[in-house]
Amino acid sequence: MYTAKSLNFPLLSLMIDLMIRIRAIHGGAFLLSRDRIEQVQEIFRSAFPSLAGYADRIPDLLRDPVQHGYQSVLLVAEGAVGRVDAFALLLHFTGVECCFLDFIATRPGVRSTGLGGSLYEASREYCQSLGIQGLYMEVQPDDPELTPNSDELKESRDRIRFYEQHGVRVIQGTAYATPVGDPPTVAYLLYDNLGRDQPLSCLEAKQAVEMILTRRFGHVVDPESVRLVVDSFQDDPVSLRPFRYIKKPSSKTSEVRRLDQAFALVYTPKHEIHHVKERGYFERPIRAEAIRETLTESGFFNTVKPTEHGEKWIRSVHASDLVHYLQTVCSKLKEGRPLYPDTFPVRKPEKRPKELPVQAGYYCIDTGTPLYRNAYLAARAAVDTALTAADEILAGRRLAYAVCRPPGHHAGKRFFGGFCYFNNAAIAGQYLCGHAKVAILDIDFHHGNGTQDIFYDRADVLTLSIHGHPDYAYPYFSGYDHESGEGEGSGFNRNFPLPPGTDEERYLRSYQRVLGVIEDFKTEVIVLSLGYDIVKGDPTGTFTLKSGFLKELGGRIMSLGLPVLVIQEGGYNVRNIRRGSAAFFQGCAQGIP
């Protein structure tokens, strides 16, 4: 019903480059995916020059589904270094549970074999993940009477052949191909049953066609024409044209997933180089391994290896002298010979001790965070893990989980402690705040004193923490509810301390209040410092929450419809880690709007 030329795209019939990744960008992720969307707009204008103005509408389509009457999603196929090589724009009509493939195109000059087929298969996967019953699309007719131009006719036949290879068939016996508009245009409607065994019912088709014509093409199709087309669907089940260009589609079901999962798990085994073996030191490598093993079996995640981001972003939140000290002192330590802080002078810049071992107490806040030879290198790797997860959010993921070891939320501008050397969450928040409004929510049992210290006088990043009351819990000297920021940051730091023995009902009241504050801030991305030490039985926590309760927390935070970057902090009971991580991310998956 729309102009057939708008649906022209290069024949996508070559084999896929193994480096191609296909991911979805939608809703709350569009602000963070500006670069990808700009590339999509560039490809769109090249592929559809007569509709170049439509490219400007793509961000609005993603941002405001209510206004348009459907939800839009971009599937982007990425090649080298985040380059978008192809895209598909899908429209999801809720209520009737159908999708419409609006546009699909490749970057000019790209010759990656099979890219089109993989992108279409990813579109099918996305629809199936939503429980969609049918995927529809328009194509210029392959009938010479309706498409007299020989070049256009050849293109139409090639397109339909391409779709037929995926089991798609032309709907026949209706008035859908009636010419409309000025000048008049005509299109066939195609249908993909997405692997369902049931035939397309007349009622289902009528509902889908009415949605497509009124909400997508209402600007060119008047209500009378819509009624004419809808009423022309009489056959039940709907008549589908036999395959014209192939004998029959392949009956094989590919086990290869074309579409990246909505969640990314960023993990590196490099964390194992930092292993403090002293009795009573809870921060052990098995913590990260338990998370990786549990979540790779869940089916929610793609596993991503971290990439190096350099020291720039560490120095954006930590004082250069702290960074230099950690790097220098760790490099001078002998293997297996840790340095424990034991003297803690009042911190005055002009009174810093001269000896490196003594300076440990100048920079550290406790006696329980030793410096080992590999501590600095492991902390750098944890930062790279967090920043790579932030990159996944910027590329359109709904959720990315950085399995950071060592943790970071007790590290401040000029200090380290609490098993933490660099503040992974704060560094990731700083990295993201140049793209969107960031809220950092800390739900580790212990107050994120380092994160509070870094952003305490700033209004561009909202910091919130729910934690054990500092009268009873480490780090003791921060985390009170009256600490609300200073200067420009006044009101942008919120603490919700809870007493020992806090149960699920009391915790949930604070959690819901926090989510309300995040919404009021007009947050565009959430950085979540996650600690499994809030679960009953953790050796460092005193709450009475069950591991299954974390499912509720995951569901509620994802229900906000915002991208969430999860940074691993504490949690030292391995059984709780396994059960808690499974529950939390199951809740996240179920909580997506």
C-alpha cells in the first residue's frame, strides 16, 4: 500500500562474514546508540533517496511508540569496529501480536556474503522472542501487468525469491494490491508464519492488515480504502500463493543464533591473577567463576571479552597520585609478599610519608585490603571489564553485566579499601555521562562510600545507595541518610541505610523509593552496583533476604524501561552467589517492558 520504491533494497544474497554481529536497538537504548543510529540514517538515505526525510524520523520512532501506535526496533549488523553494514527496521503492533518489516538495506559497497539472509533470520528470531504470530512485509509485485518496468520487475522477482528461501509467501486473493495514492503505487503483502504449524486465519490477517494500513500507512491510505482491503479477506484460512521461485524452503532449523541476546556478560579470566590466600579474606576468584558458570547456562547472555581502554578513564575519577602509587608499589612487590597498611596518618597533602610501604596507610582506609604484585593489573582488568560493558550499553544492549574482580565501590578519589582499588562503577558512570543522564544505584550490603566521594559535589550523576546502617556495618563512617551532596551536588546523593535483620518487605519499600527517585531524575541509563552480600547467610552481611528475592529486584529495575549496566561488587557466600545471580537476571529478563 505504500510506495513500492520505498521498499527497494540491494539484493542481499552473499555469504556472511564471521565477524558480523547483529543486535537490537529500541526504546530506552536509542539515546545511547546515537552513533549506530546515525550510521543507519546514512545507509537509509543512500538506499532510499526518494524517502531520505524518513531517516530523520527514526530516533522519534524508537523513542515514542505511544505516539505512533507501534513499537519500533532497529536490528543492526555490525562489522569491524562498530561499523553498521546493514539494518532492518521492524514495527511491532502490540495487541494483535504481529510485526511488519518496514525497511531492510545494506551499506553501499559492502560485499559480506550472506549478510541479508542472516539479518532476516535475526529479524525472525526477534519476532519469535516476543511471541509474535506473524511477520509481514511489502514487495513490489512480480507481475508484469503491475510492474511493467523490466528492471523493477527483475528486482521484485529477486526479492520474492530471497524471501521464499526463508519460507515467506505472497498473500493472494485479496484487494491488498489495489493501486493507491497519487501517483498510484501498488504492493504485494507477504507473510512469514515464523515456524508456526497453524495456518493464517482470516481474523488474524484482518487485524494485522488493519493495523499496518491505519498506523503505518494511514497518511496515504484513507479509511474507506482500508475497509475495502480488510473486507476483501474472505478465505479462512487465508490463501497463500505457492512458491514460485523455489521448490520449497529448507526444512532445517538452524541452531546458529543470528541475533545477539539482549544481555551481555563481560568476563575475563585475568581476574585470577589477584588471589589473596590468607585465611579470612573473602574476596576469592571462585566468586567470579560461580557467576560465569551460572549465567552462561541461563541462555540470557552473550559472553563478551573485555577490550583495553587505557588509563585515561581511571584518572577521570581517581587522583593521579593514587593511580601512580598503586602502579608503582605493586610493581616493586615480590610475588607472594603482600603489603598491608598498618599506619593511618591524617591525610594532608603536605604530610604524605616518603616511604612507599608507609604510604599504603596514607591511601588506604582499612587494614584488610593488601597490595599484591598483581593487584594493580587485576584492578586495571576490572576497569576494562566495566568499560567494555558500558560499550555494550552504548551499542544498544538492554543490559550488560560486568563481572568485575576486584570490586570497586569503596575506592574514592584519593583512597582505596574494602577489597577495592579502582571504582569500576564510578569510572563506567563517568564514561557514560557524556552520552546520557546517569544514575548509579548501589545495592551492595556495604555503603558505596567511594562512589559517593567521587560524585558528591556533582549534579550530572545521581548516586543512590541502599545498605547496612553505618552504625553497624563497614565502612562505618559514611552512608548516613543526611549525606545528600554538597555544592552543585546538593540533593544528588541519596542514602537509604537499613538496620541489621532487615527483611524483604522493609527492603522493598526502600528499593521502590529509590526507583522513584531515579525516574524523577529523568535518568537515561542506570549503573547498578550489585552485591550478593544482601542475601541471608553472607559472612559480611546481616540482612535476612532470600536469594529468590533478587528476582523481584531484577524485575522492578528492568520495568523502568532503561538500559542497565550491572557492575559486580560484593557477595562472599558462593551458594548465595549462584542462586542470587540466577534469580536476579531471571527477574531482569521477565521485567523487560
